Amino acid sequence: MTFSSSRPVDLLLDAARRGDLTALKKLIDEGANVNEPGPRGFTPLIIATYNNQPAAARMLLEAGANVNAQDAAGNTALMGQCFNGYEGIAELLLEHGAKLDVQNGSGATGLMFATMYGCNTMVKFMLEQGANTEIRDSNGLTAQQLASQVGNDEALQLFAASAKSES
């Protein structure tokens, strides 16, 4: 594999998207930068996790991928899991130091994404991990207020149960 036909980051992003571990390993061994973002700011790790490629994500993390890297909008790999619902990948990211409460350019957190997209298994997971429920987005809303705004009754029940268990 040579880098002459494409930029290394494009090849890495493609391999990460497809979960092609052979290509990823070769690119990494040849010195491709696992933290270089593509045109939209997506790193190979963000692409791998968004496309449910846990083995590729693990390989990238073990090669030094920044678990808290943000794309052009300020979203992290963990934020993507909060609306995709890939709990196993979320656990992998947390094991490698992912921060729960990173805010993107709009002030949204992973917990807010899970709430807004109705991914209530991730709402529950993030609450169990200790996600901060008091953070406000750029509109001044908390995740619980967003749940109310979008009519996510199950998330509202999860927030209530979480508040009871904390007291």
C-alpha cells in the first residue's frame, strides 16, 4: 500500500469506516497519523465508532488515537455513541479515558444527544456512569429539559430514578 494515490488520512478514514483491520494496521505501521482529521474534522476513531467498528476503534486507541478528539462541530466519538446506541463501544471509549461531559459547539453533551434522539439505553448508561445532568446547552437547557421538550417520557423516568438514587 502506498500513500501516492490518496492522502494517508483518507485511506485511514476509509479503513476505519469499513473496519478493515489489515489496512489499518498497515497504515499505522507505515506511520499514518491516527489523530489527523479528515475534511469534516472526523478523526479515524470517530469514523470507526460511528460505523460500529469496535475492533478498528480498539486498534486506533492502542495506536494512540485521542479518545476525546472533537470533530469540526465539537462532537466526540462518545457523543456519537449516545445517539447510535453502541454501548459496547461507549464502554471501550470510557475505558480509554473518554470524558463524559464534553460539550460541543452548541453546548450539547452526549447525555443530551441520547435524550434528544430517544436512545434511552444510552441515557441510562450515561446516568449510571455519572454524567452531569446540570450542564446546560447554548439555549440554557439541561438534558432533562430537552427530554421534556421532545416528549421523551422514558428518559424523564430515568432522570427521576437517577435523582432518587443519588439522594
